[in-house]
Amino acid sequence: MAAKEKILIIGSQGQIGTELLEHLRKLYGLDNVVASDVKELSREELSSCGIYETLNILDAKRLHEIVKKHTIKQVYLLAALLSATAEKNPGFAWELNMNGLFNVLDMAKEGLLSKIYWPSSIAAFGSTTPKQNTPQFTIMEPNTVYGISKQAGERWCEYYFNKYKVDVRSLRYPGLISWKSAPGGGTTDYAIHIFHEAIKTGSYNCFLSENTVLPMMYMPDAIKATVNIMQADASKIKIRSSYNLAGFSFSPREIANEIKKHIPSFKITYTPDFRQAIADSWPQSIDDSKAQADWDWKPIFDLEKVTIDMLTNLRNQKD
């Protein structure tokens, strides 16, 4: 990326944004990647975080100001309300997830941006979608406001590419696991909490049933995929809605058994809540052969490697 192609990350304080910001600044330099979020940082926080702009993505005027001020050409739009949080406030979730996307797409339509990254999710599928090895192109009938907004967003991204030649790229993330930042209110977040509680208390009460299998991915692989699709030549990006992305699949029982290999006394109980119905509507495994074929996607981590890395880093963080 040329120095003039400056990047703006919207939602830089979130689970993905925190690690993507760090990675992109290592790749392109501190001054070429601008962080932004709705959160106002203290003077002390600002002094240590590089270039940062306070931004509510629903404020199109403020977005234009930031893009002009820093001569931004690429945007990673990560600001959203996730599945479980969105169900508690569906009206605002729809407004944030959709109008935020339109604000960025319209800037690219006007020629102010050269490239956009916008994440979709397995939530865009639904209970009628094939659950095993879910195909790239399949039935999509989401039943959560988060999933509905992601499916609609995919259609709009494809529309803006076909109609206005906007270079927008997207991945359907599975559940994401990370030790560096707090979870953001997603249904798959148990797979993060369980590691924290295993170290802190030696036990965990899971909000999903023990055999609920969901597709997951370790954050380093998610960051790798995000950067790879953005770096790929435009001719290789043959899907402009969103690419399926897969890491590995497991259930709460399976991850608990993996943790017990390192913490034999670990105990898990199950008290399914409203998130169980959300999880039951999602796929159990994903076919990402299109991503593999088009831009050479391949994950590195499996459940065993993730468990070792999560426990090691969380223990070091605690110490």
C-alpha cells in the first residue's frame, strides 16, 4: 500500500478493531492508520494510542471531516451491535448496522474512498440454512436483527459494486476467540469467557447447551484473513456480497474437555438462555472453498492450539 493510501478503522476499540489496528500499523506505519470509535478517550489514553478520532458512524458529516482531514482512502468499518446485544435494542441495532454502512458506501460512491472492508457473519444464515458444511451460496433466512442487518448489508455491498463499482470486500466471520480484548456481546462469546473463568475460578456456567456446535476462529486467523482479502488484487475478489470463512467447529463440552487437559479440576455447568435459540439457528460448519480458491485463504489454528495459546496468554496477563 502506498503511503498516500491512508486507512481509517471505524470501531477500533472493539474486539476485532483492537487487534486489527495493531496489525495494520505494524504493516503500514503508525501515521498511515487512523483509529476511530464512538468512545471519547482520556488525555492519557490519547497520548499512547497514535492518531485517534472520536466518531459516531451515524454522523456522516463528522465522517467526512475525518476522511478529508487525514486524506483517508481505505476504510475498515467494524462498528456494529452484535447478536445478543442487538436483540435487546433492535431499532438502534438496525440503524447503527445499516446506516453506518450506507455512510461509508456513499463516500466511496462519490469517489472519496478507494476501498472498503465490511464484515458480515454466520448470523446472516438462519434455521433453514444447511447446518453442515454450509455452502457459499445457499438459503439465508436470518431471524435476529443482527443477522438481518448482515444479510441486507451483503446485498447492498454487492449492489454498490455492481452499480457504482465500489471496491467493497467482506468476510462472513464465524465466532471469534481472543485473549487481548473483551468480548463484544455475541452469542459465541462463551468461548472467550470460558478461558477467563477457567483461570479465575476453575469453573464456568455456560449459556449454551453442552452439544451446541458452532464454527469458530482464533483472532490471529481472522486478522490474517481480513488483511489478505484487502491486499488481494481486485480481479481475485469474485464475490462482492461476502465470503464464507472457516476455522474449526466445536461444542461447549468439547472446549471444556480440551481445557481439562491443562486444568484437570475445571468444572462446567450449563444454563441455556435466550442465546440458545440464536445459536440453534446458525450453521455448525462452514464451506469456505471459494475463499481458498479465489485468494488462497488457509487458517493456522485448531482447538488444541487455541486452548494452549489462550491459557498461556491469559495467565501471563494475570501475572
